[in-house]
Amino acid sequence: MSQIYCLPERRNVPIQENQTVLEALLANDIPHAHACGGNAYCSTCRVMILEGIESCSAPTAVERSLNKKLEFPVHVRLACQTRVQGDIAIRRMVTDAQDLDIVERQSAEGAVGGKQQVALLMVGVRGDGTLDEDNFYYDLIYILSRYFLLARRVLRPFGGKEQASFGNDLLVKFSLDEGPEPALRAVWAALELQRELEGLNAHLHQLSYSPLRLTMGIHYGIGVVMGMGLGRTQERAQHVVGRLVDEVQRIELAGRKTGSSLLLSESAWELVRDRVVSPRNFNVVFGGDRDRECRVFEVTAVQGEAPVVLAAEEPTESRSLTSRLAGFMKRLGEIRVL
Ligand code: FES
């Protein structure tokens, strides 16, 4: 008779050939979740196969259909559909109410995430000194509001999807979902933002504020993406998490130390090297369990035609202030009625 080594219980459970993994667990008093009663509908019986995937039966048609919706990797199986011919080790994946919350959300919204080829652009903005020490809080809010409006308007036509903002910093993802050449689009977006910032700085100068400066890093590779959103009904954006994010932050930080506005990792640079001007390169240490040194490349210009994938928003300055004020008053009236 085969055995299932089961985590988190750290127990060996016997399983007969005609039993499913779910039946074996329940017969041995392991309270494994099975909300739909073993009908391959709820996915609460999911387990991760840690060892012995070759001893597991092939997924049934109903399991394959659920897998397609949730995009499980091959080593995540439904215990209610899996039989074994040999010993296996598993980790039960729904063991408390929070695990169930995750399953419920995935069932409502689809795939849990996966891996994706992406270019990540990290944009940091700084003042001459420290932005909040040099400005009153209202000035700081005004300056950053103008900057973020500009950044979003410039990055969008290149297919940049905002992943997160950490304080003054923005993390933006470019992937094949929006169009070809994500690394090249990230470079164009970064240099275009740099160029457009000059206009904003001229405006800030008129108001007696000091100019803003950018430091940007671009990295390219296979990232782990997962759906994130605040509410069950909110559309979930696919966010990159993990090593790639950590490394692009380090590249951006290296730009601050070397005085470079835009640095590319070697993997990103290899994809665009024929199209960019790259006067300098440096070594950067990527942290982790084993520190490793990587080459980064400064990029100051890009040649060729801009790879725009989405229509640009009409710049607000191209509409007259009078027509904008009329629209503003109309919306204000609607808000007050509500
Ligand atoms: S018990 Fe519902 S899918 Fe297995």
C-alpha cells in the first residue's frame, strides 16, 4: 500500500489504489477541505505535490477544466480527483479561514497568477535637496501631483502599467500583453518622461520651486505575476512580485550613486543595444543569499521610431482653461446634487 506524507501535519497516511487522496486523508482523520463534496468544482481540496508527481494519476477531464480557469501549475492537484501508484508527499493548501478567502477570491476572479516576460521600469523622483524639507506640505503635494499626472500621461502610450508607488517612486510594468518589444518601450517611456520633465521644471521654476530630477532603472526577465486588488468586485491588476522587483530597485538606486538618469540591466540592454546610446557602464551588487555582481548600462538616448501602442491622452494644456473650468463646474454641480 502506498503512503502519503502530509504537511503541515507531518504524518504518513496509507492510501489504497482505489482511493482518492481526499478519501485517504479523510479516512485518517485529517480534516481536509472539500466544500463541493469531491466534484472538482470548488478547488478547496487542492494540494501541492512535493514529491512523487510521477506516481499521481493524470488529471481527470473535470480537473483539467478547473485547472484551465485557475491556471494551476502541474504540481498543484485536486485531492478529490487524484489517485496514486506509489508514495507521494503533499502539502495541504487550504488549512484555515484565510486560505479559504484566497480560494474564494480566485474562484470568483480567475487565475492566481503565473510567470510572465516583463520589462520593469522603476522611476524615482528627487528634488535638489529633500523634497519635504524644502517645501511646505501643500507645496509638496502640488509638485508631486503635477509630476504624477505627467508621468502617467507619458508612460501610458508606451503600454506602461503602473504596478505600485512607494512614496515618490513608481514601478511600471511593460509586457507582451500590450504589444511587442517591452524593453524598448520601457526605454522610450523613460527617456520621454525625462524630456517632458523639463517642461514641468520650467513651470515649477516660474513658481520659485526647485527642479525635480529623475533616477530610473530598467530590468528585463521572467517575473512572477499575481492578481492584486482591494475588493472582490475590483478588477485585479497583474502585479510583478519577487526577485525582479528587488533587482530593479537596486538598479535605480545605483543610478543615484553614479549620477545616471537611466540605467539598464544587462538583460534589458541586450535587447535594445543596437538602438540606444550607452556611454558608461557599472557593476552593481544584487543582494540575496549569495550576493552577485551585475553589469548595468547607462542609456542617454534612443534611436528609431517610438513604439507607441496606445493612443496618447490629450494633454490637458491643449484644452482652453475656460472649457476646462466649464466642465469642472458641471461635475461639481453633479457632486453637490448627490
Ligand atoms: S472537493 Fe471540491 S474540487 Fe475537490
